Amino acid sequence: MLITTVWYVNDYYHTDENIQEYLQKKESVSVTEMSDGLYLDGPGDETALIFYPGAKVEYTAYLPLLCELADQGIDCFLVRMPCNLAFFGQNKAEKIMDSYEYEHWYLSGHSLGGAMAASYASGHLESLNGLVLLAAYPTKSLKSDSFSVLSLYGSEDGVLNMDKVKEGNPYMPADYAEVCIEGGNHAQFGYDRSS
């Protein structure tokens, strides 16, 4: 059992080796290491997004996506999860929010990371402005008049259980939008060797 567990957590999708080249093109975004991952500081100073990576995906695979957001004025925190599984780091957003000052906080995540972000958000609606789900769905209520949710997924996603997405709709707040990206698949939110 121990050998199987060790094998499972060490078998994950690695970041594409071209990621460093991509980051060097963004002069307006500085990327610094923090204890729980990376901080992407762009030209904005009022809004921040905390991102939980998908299961068994090296967290740096999401740098291109978050770098684009930071460049548009939304500073980003890319969280490194224990064993590349957000299940073990669901509450990491709290430490970040306690350590940094922003007027608006958003949480996001991909796949299992999105499910764990939604789970954390459901118990902290008063301290967050919204949630962005990438190929993920909630299992607890996100209903609040001051909370918004955006759900994104690809039309060619062969992993996301669309029945579960529909089952999650009653948990959504009034300010909810769902967008299907035509031609997109499950892995394309990250930038790893499988994409």
C-alpha cells in the first residue's frame, strides 16, 4: 500500500520546459517565490486571485494563464499543493489572505483544485468576492448576494462529469455565468507536457 501511494503522488504532469521563456516576455509582471507557491505581481493593486492547481499537475503549469491575468491588473497567487493534490491544501487561501492587503479577493482552481477552491469558498463567502471554476463544480452552497461565480470548461472535455456540473447549479449564487470554450479540452488550462 505504501509503495502504491508513493508511486501515485510521484506520477504527475510536469510543466513544459518552455515555461521560463514565456515568463521572460512579461516585463510588467514580477514573479516571486513565497512559502506556499508563487506570487505574480502586476500593475494592479486592488484585486487578487488565489489559484489552486488541478490534481497531479505541477503547479507551475498554470503560470502562463496567471501571468496574463496579472498583466491585466489582477495579482495572482499560484498555490503549490502537497503531493500535487489540492485536497491536502484546501485552506491555503486563508494564510495568503491574512498576509496580503487587497480590496477584492477571488479564488479559482482547475479540476480537483476548483472543487477544493469551491469547498473553501463556501465557508468564507464574506471574505471573497467570487470564484472562477475551470472544469470544476461545487458540492456546497455558494449562495450570497455579494458573491459571483464564473464556470469555464471545454466542449471537448472528456474528464469533467457534466452531470455533476448540472447537479452543482443549485449551489450557485444569482450572479453566475457558465461558459463553454468551443474545442477546449480538460488539460488546456495548464501548460504541461500533456497539453
